[in-house]
Amino acid sequence: MKQPDTDELCRRCGKGSETIQHITAACEQLAATEYVKRHDGLAKIIHQKLAETAELIDDKSPYYKYKPASVLGNANFKLYWNRSILTDKTIHFNRSDITFMNKKTKKPFLIDIAVPNTHNLAKTITDKQNKSQELANEMCAVWKQKAAQVIPTVISSTAVIPQSLSQSLTRLNLHPNTYIQPQKSVILGTCSNVRNFLNYK
């Protein structure tokens, strides 16, 4: 959409080349605002589904109106939204997007959400797994848990779903079709971001 005589740098951040991949998931100016909204939209759906499955909420509001509580709990489960985990030693990454604890089995889940570009899917999943593993180990030691599992929940900015997502949903005891709403949320978020970007002057 740019004129031939203009440079190819991004009109927002002025750093990367203004490609569709840059706009959808790599512009620094969008990282703290638009990308966060899209990320949180995906995270809210997973949080709501877990809360419903664990009977922590009765509200059946549409996912786009859902507002996660910081902490939800009952006799069997505890669900945290974007909360730091207290540990004995300092851990650089001590906060998961969602922490889901089963009080009976003592096997908590550390759920990390991400919406990268498609070509970065595999790398993002690996990075999320490695990034949270130290926290999972420390959580077992300090909180007396049997085994903490890291669950990367990743959908690309164009709504491509990695094979590992179905495995993640199964480990969380969620229905296999749970990916449909997150996929819709991500693609709507990306379309909105691109539309706003191209209208930016």
C-alpha cells in the first residue's frame, strides 16, 4: 500500500521491514497494546473453560465478555490468573499466564499463552517449555506438589494450530474442540490489528 518512492521500514516502529509478518506479530509498537489484547483474549477462553470444568464459576457469559478473577478456588481446585508464584529462591520467570492446581492429585499446570508468527510456532513452544521448567521444579519443592506440568498453549497469529495444542487440551482435561473459540479470537484480533495498522497515518 506504500508508494514506490518510500522506504520499506515499518511506519509504526521504524525498525523492521513492513511485511505482513511484521505487522501481525513483530512490531515493537504493537507489542504492549494490540498483541497483549489478542494474547489475553486467547488466555481468557482457556481460563473460562478450566473454571467451568472445575466448577469454579456458574457464569456462562460469552468468552469476549468474560473477566477472569485473580484467584478462584473450591475444595478440589485452585485457579490463578497472571499471578506470581512465591518461591524460596529467585527465579527470573516466576509468573505463568494461568496456574491451575488440582488439590487432590497435587499436579499443578503452568499454562503459558503465546501468539507468534507461523514460522515461529515450534521455537515459541520450545522456549515456553524451557522458560517455565525451573518454576515448575521449584513449585514442586516449595509447595509440596508431586509433579508440576508446563503447558504451552500456542496458536499462530494467522490461527494455525500446532499438533501440540490438542495434546495440551487433553492434559488439561478440556474437550478436543476447545481450540475453536481461541482460534476465532486470534484471527479476529489479527484482522483488527492489521486493519488499524494500515489505517495509521
